[in-house]
Amino acid sequence: MFRFLSGFMAAVVIVLLGGFLWLRLGFVDARADAPRNALERAVAMPALDASVRRHASQVQNPVAATDDNLVAGMKIYENNCAGCHGDIHQPHSAFGDSLYPGAPQFMEDAPDMPEYQNFYIIEHGIRLSGMPAMRSSLKEEEIWQVTTFLSHMDKLPPQVTEQWKAVADASH
């Protein structure tokens, strides 16, 4: 039994060491324009989702979805997020596609995770993705306003949509 366990442990150490050397010696293609491989598809996004679920505090959004807050969130989104995630006039961002992994295109696939998780991602960013931590440039209330906007962007009141078109026109 001891020989089996020691052999098993040796095999685990060899596999882990081999994986480490494979990464450390540069065998992973680090180009942003390289297609994602099956291992990345199977591991990376589920790991990100699990990390956000584990670390994001389940706090209630203190910002009500009033027209004023939606407009404020829209302006923050347009100034800080639309370049990567798309907007009402440019629903798909080529710049966002050039990141690795590509930035989610919210006009095509509205964010559907709980607000506290969106808040966490906006506040802290995502390593190795191009998504910056916005807590150094936005106040907490502003992060909540853009979170509120994201949660409602696929069902905005008509007057907010019209204001978004005007703001997007001015920025293009």
C-alpha cells in the first residue's frame, strides 16, 4: 500500500511540475489574437465566476432605478465602459474584441449576474483581462449607478434611451 501511495504522490508531483514548467518556459501562447483553447474555455470563465461568487459581498444595491440614476449610470458607462463593451450606436466594439479574453458585448448580451457581482467586478476589475479596477477613479455611488444602469440597459425607459442616444452621438 505504501508503494502505491508513494507512486501516486510522485505521479501527482511530476504532473504538477510538468504543468508549471510548461507555463514557465513559455509554451503557452500569450498572444491576445490567438483563439482560446479548450482548456481555457473549460476552466477560465467557470473559475472567474466561482471567484466572483466567493469574494463578492452579497450587499443590496442602494441606488434605486430612477430615471436620474439610470441617466447618471448611462453617462458613466458611456465615458468609461462603452469603448470596450459597446453602446447604443456601436453595439459591438472591435476594441473590446481585441482584448483577451474579449470584453463582453452588453448590447448583444446584457449582463445577467446579480448586481452585487457586477458591482464587485466594476470596483475591483479582473486580472489579465483588460478590465480595470474602477474604485480608484469612480466613487462608490457612481459604481452603483453604473451597476444599476447595466441591470436595466435592456429595458430602459424611453426618455433614458433618448438621452443615451444623444450622449452617444456626442461621443462619436
